[in-house]
Amino acid sequence: MSLISRFLLSLIFLNLLLPSTLSCQIDEVLPNPYGDDGREYVKITCDGNCTLTDFESTFTFGKGSYTIANNASAFKNFYGKAPDAEGLRLANSGEKIQLTCENTSVSFNWKELFKDEGVLYFQSNGRWDFKYEDWSSFKPVRDKVRGRIIITPAEYVFEGEGYLASYTITQENFKGNFQIALDASPVGGLPVEEVYLARKYPVHFLEGSYRNFHYKYAVSGNKVVITTENWKWDNRGIIVEFESIKIARALRDLFENDLKYEGKHGKVSGIRDFKGFKDGKVMEFDGEVELYILPDRNPVFDFIENSRGFLYIAVPYIDFAWFGKSSPLLDAILNASERGVKIRIMLNNYDRNREIVDFLNKIPNVSAKMIDGDSFDQLHGKYMVTDGEALITSANFNKYGLKLNRELALAIYDRKASNFLKEIFENDWEGREGINSAFSLLLLGLALLTGFYFVRRLS
């Protein structure tokens, strides 16, 4: 046998050993694109002869991957390439489409899912997910850094030159030459302080397919700040400050990308209330961090699923409602509970949290409670801690924060940092307020005076 023949036989043998990447699957569905309905499409993969139908039109293919559009010319004009077939017209409100291969039949109906113009449905890990056409696809960025964690309330001012973004800004806790990005229509209206800021700084008001631009970060050179707070420091929250060339670059790219959503701001509201507290705690850490830009990559569910031993969750509130029949946040908590992870969930003292606390406390291995604090206004920070890891995010734990908003999350892989946040959580859970230095001196003075008084009496 010749060398070429042996080589060809080896290729055939390897091909038999390797699993086929083809399957009978509906990969993507775009039923209601922006603008021209002619470019709506379905993408499929067939592991053999197959038939796609919406029970009005039928299309037949052999083994391979195919795109079926409404109108071939509209599709080619937008995407730069022709579809494999045309004539499939999809209902915006949802309908059943079915793909039948030689031994398999699969179907999809988006009637029960989130429906809106520009929504693209796609397969992810064997389940249907969705995104808007114009959403970005930023990947997580990981780096080894040295930084510090600041627990608010605290006194903190960020100085430099660069970019700063927040859902709202009512306190000018920054100094320098910054471009500022703000949500154009926050709940309750635009704080009047932002109208004042727009006269002093280049301010970009953002609106678009994201429900809200809810992230809070700043970047100056290689210096990065990621926080749970809207640049005011009277609530219980977290500021993380560090230097990273890679993460600073990613945040600059994010800022510049999101400028395409710039528009005019909505209605203006009154002045936002601010309460002054000064008992912030600070710790330095040295470890790996990973930046996630939501909703491109959402690490919240995986963090819960991968938790070990214990899991602490601190958020203002939780809402398990999702899109369709699933509830991935509740599923992740239940799975962690079934693995024996001891879970504590700490919420702010809102009336709407009472029912959810009662529900959570019925789940094995889960304890939930609402908290108040004398040394802070409200629990506003969003963070989770497990053994050796922490996740800090701007996202509220509902379907808007975890799927529809523009948010950030920062994973910290450092035991010293996770132990620090674990202690902060436990102190708040038990209601152990931090005692600041001025109050400590006052107590010491009272103790000395009391001792002096009794010494005088005894003498």
C-alpha cells in the first residue's frame, strides 16, 4: 500500500472516531428585524436529509447548514451574502416552525418568549436564549492585579482623565477631565444635578435596545474603578480600584461602543436625597480579577452553580420572574441547595422583600433576611461570596439587571478579598455596626472619666 493510500485510510479512520459536529437543530431565528422584514431568517443544521416548515411553506435540504430568508435580495443587501433559500415569512408574535431530519424532529415557537423588534433567538448550551441584533459581544477579560476594596459609606474621590459611566450621578465625587455616560431615562426621572453636570463636562445620555445603562465604572489611563454605587457613597456598597492595561482597554472600548446609543435625556426630576456617613472600611488585595460585560456574558448563574461550602448573596431585592417558563436564578439557587451549599441571602428592608424572604427560608440550606443599618442608608451593593472567590456587580437580581440592562460584573479570585467581604456580610447579617474612631475615643473618654469618678469616691 502506498504512503498516500495509508494517509487517506488514516483520515477515514479518524473521521469515524471523531463525533460529528452536525445535528438536527434550529440554530437561529430572527422574526422581526429592525427596519426591513424582508431580511428575517432562520438558520438550521441538518445531519442528513431534512425538511423545514412553518406549516405554510416547506423547504427541503441535504446534510449541512442552511439559512432561509424571507427575501433573498433584502438579506443579501444587509448581510452581504445570499441565503440558501427564500420565502419563509415569520410571525412577529410567534408561531411554530419545525425541522425534521431522517431520525429526529425539533420545533421552536417564540410565542412565550420575550418579543420585540430586533430580537434574535439562538441556541445556547442546548437551550433557547435571545438578544437584540445591535447588542455587542464583549468577552470576559482576566488579569492579575493589585488593588483595594472600599466598603461604602466612605469618603472617596476619583481623580484623573478619561471616561466615567453611571446609571445616575448626583454627587461630584470625581475630579479631572472626564467624558461622562449616563442613562437617559432612569426610573423616577433624570436627577436635576445631572443637568448641572452637563454644563461642566461632556455628558452623553444613552438610550437604546438595552432597558437601562445601569453600569458604574471609571477609567483613567490604566487605573480602573468598578462600583455598585451611582457615584454617591451613603449606601452599603462596594468600590473596587486597581490598575490593569487589559481591563482599562476593555472599558474604554465599551464606552466608545455605547456612544452609538447617545440620545436626548428624558424628563427631569427633583434633587436626590443624600445622607452623610463616614465609616468606610478598606482592604488591599493582590490576585486575579475577571471583568464581565453584561448581558454579553452573565457570570451570576455560573457563580451560584459553582459555589462551594457556603454562598453569601447580598442584593437590595430578588425577583425570580424570567422569560418563558424558566427561572435560571431560582434553578441555580435550588441546585446549590441540593448540593449542600449553605446559602445566606441578605436583602434590604423593603416591604416587597417580605414574601420572597418567607419563600427563600422554606428552601433547605437557605437562610434569608432583610437588614437595616445605622451606619448606612440602604443595602445597595450587589455581591456574592463563596470559598476563595467573590463576584461584585452593578446588576440587580431580576430579569432586567441580568438580561436586559447594560451592566458590569467583576469576579475576584483572591482568598484575602473573599474573606474580607465574607466578614462584611456577616457583620451586616448580625447587625454588628462598625465603630468609627471618633466614637471609639468618645467611649474611651467616658470610661476614663467613670473610672476617675469611682477612684475619687473610694479615696
